[in-house]
Amino acid sequence: MKLPLQGMELMNKADGHPVVLFDGVCNLCNRSVMYIIRHDPDAVFRFAALQSDIGRQALSKLNQGQEKMSSIVLLKGDKVFTHSTAALSIARQLKGPIRLAYAFIIVPRFIRDGVYNWIARNRYRWFGKKDQCMVPRPDLLNRFIS
């Protein structure tokens, strides 16, 4: 999906970096963000919680609504990626063996997204959730958009 012009404001705040919108109260999502940071030594990605003001504004401007709160959203250039396509697109840009996960892009999307949605529906039960969004460490603040 193409990013509408009004959604470009978020990309401007990210200085053109790809932006990962994630569920800030989900333990699995927070661990995933920390994994991305560890395997992104060039600091390519920027992050914002879906529950944050900027995350909610981005979803609203992208006409994604609350149903996307169970999905990771990747804003890259003028494109918007969600669900398994977002996860695989992120993996493709990381360092290390995780890059190989992108090979799953050949699996039909309805199958990939089916697995993704099953995990998303059960993520709080399996991994738990926090009462509030993650607060990044001071040394990582520049990677998060507020």
C-alpha cells in the first residue's frame, strides 16, 4: 500500500528512516524491537508504539484503524507493510542469519498472514503484556519517535 501524503509527516520525523510501529505493551513485540535494534548496527530503523500519540495518528492517517493494533506496521519510503510482509521486510534488512527468513516471502500471503495472525491473537497469553508502553533506555532514545 502507498503512503498517503499526510502520512509523510511521520516519515519526516524519522528523517527518512523506515519506521516500525509496534504494540508497546506486548512483551513479544518489545523483545522483537530489542532484537531488531541489536541486529541493526547501522541504526536504519526508527520505532514508535502503536499506542503512542504518533502511532495512533499514523494509523488514523493511514486509515488502518484499531484492527491493525495486532500487527506490526512498517513504513518504508512511500510504502506501508503489515503483518508477515512487514516482519519479513524488516528481517531482510537486519544483520545475521535472520535475513534468511525473507525466503518465506514466497509462501502465499494468506498462509503467512494466517500464521502471523494466530501468533498475534495469542501473544499476550503466551508472552504476557505490560500495563504501559516500554520506555526506551536513554542510549536508545534517538531510535524512537515521540
